[in-house]
Amino acid sequence: MAHAAVRTTFLTAVALCAFAANSLLCRAALGADANGLRAIDPATFTGIRLASGACVLAVLVRARGERIGGGGWRGGLALCAYAVAFSLAYLRLAAGTGALILFGAVQVTMITSAVARGERLSARQWIGALIGLGGLVALVLPGLDAPDGIGAASMSAAGVAWGIYSLLGRGSQRPLATTAHNFLLSLPIAIAFLVVEHKELHAETRGVVLAIASGAVASGLGYAVWYTALRGLTSARAAVVQLAVPVLAALGGAALLAEVPSVRLVACSAVILAGIACAVLPTSRTFDAGVRGLGRR
């Protein structure tokens, strides 16, 4: 039991670092240097990321003796929409800010879907969701320290797409094979993005390497490790530990990309993460009963 717990903890830590690395790699590739130049354009980065991720996932699926399948065009479309919006957002956002907006939008999407399907939320889940949404709104409101509006909108769209993708994949009996299939199905859409942006295409060696690292390592291997770790995590714990991703991205951005978090980002991060933690942690019946009691007074 102890060995299994240590293994799960290690795999979870590796997966979360991989998820945060996606933000860092994308920002490093698409962020402009002092001369306003970028190592790669968003369309090329997205295409290489999805293609390299598809290759790694296909190899992993076949190595396990499985067949690629289980995905669908809706999953491929949602995955590509996420990847495209993600890349466009990091033209304008810092790594930590982007990860925070992404994660907040994912949670809002999934909670909204749950309510729309008739799922009843507990009092604490409602309070947590409202706190998190309030923090996200406070972060993107216009002001001196507000993130770029277009960048924030793009990353919000990426979060919605990733939320939809996650909902489509719920209950998959072969998550790795399904993910590999969706990556393959996303490629024609990524190619269409390349065709549309053909006049803006350019890529330096550094940009290509970063895109491959994002797709093959942070996405492909990262997802494989995460699915293995999920076997030892409850749904609530899996949701809670992912709160570390924006924090890791912000720390990595400060250490590796010289990004300095603003006071507004730090404060709103604390509010958003606290709200999400409140919403996804196991519900206390005593707490809910107390809240309902206050509402009747």
C-alpha cells in the first residue's frame, strides 16, 4: 500500500509538471523577444504540437498491445480548438496568467455542464464556484494590471474547448487509445489552420524544438503518466491536485522566462484557487445543512 501511494504521488507530480510545462513551452516559443520577433508562429506551433503528440501517443498505445480508437470528430474538433486558442493566447499572456485563466474557464465550463444536465450541486460547491468565478472576473476586468483582453478571451475559449473535450471523454474505457485517436482526428483541422495562416508561417529551430517538446513530452507523455496516476486518485483528489498547475506555471514563468507576477495576479489566483478547491473537495453534510439553515432564517 505504501509503495502504491508513493508511486501515485510521484506520477501525479510528474504529470502536473508536464501540464505546467505546456504553458511555459508555448509562451517561450510564441513570446516576442526584445526585437519583437518570435521563434515560431501559432499555426506551425499548433500543428507540430498535435502531430508530435499523436505520434507519441500512437506508439504508447501500440506498445501496450491496444488499438487506437474510441475518439470521434467532436473530440478532435474540441482538442484542436483548445490547441489553436491556447497558442493564440500565449502571443499576449504570461505563462502563469494564461494557465490560471485556462484552468478557471475549464472549471466554469464543467460546472455549468453539470448544472445543465440536472446535476444538483451542494451549497459548498455553489459557494466555491461563485468565489472562483468572482476571482476570474476580477482578474480580467480592465485596469492597469489586467491581462491583455484578446489574450484573456482566447485563453477563456481554450478553457471552454478543453472543458468540452474533457466532458466528451468522460467514462472512456481506454483513455490513452481514445486520446491518441482524438489527436489524430485533430490533425486535418490543424492543417486547415496552417493553410489559412500560410502567409504568416515561419519557424526557427528553437521554435520547432519547443513545439515538439510540448506535443511529445508535455502532452503525449504527460497524458500517459496522468492516466496511470488517476488509477490511484479519487475524482475529488484528482481535481484538487490540478490546482497546482497554475501555481507551477507562474513559478516557472518567473524562474525561466523572467515573468514577474503582479499583485493583482497573486491576489486573484488565491481567490480562484480557493473557490475551486471549495467546489471540488468532498462535501460536508454538516456544512451544507448549516448553509441551508442560514438561508431559512
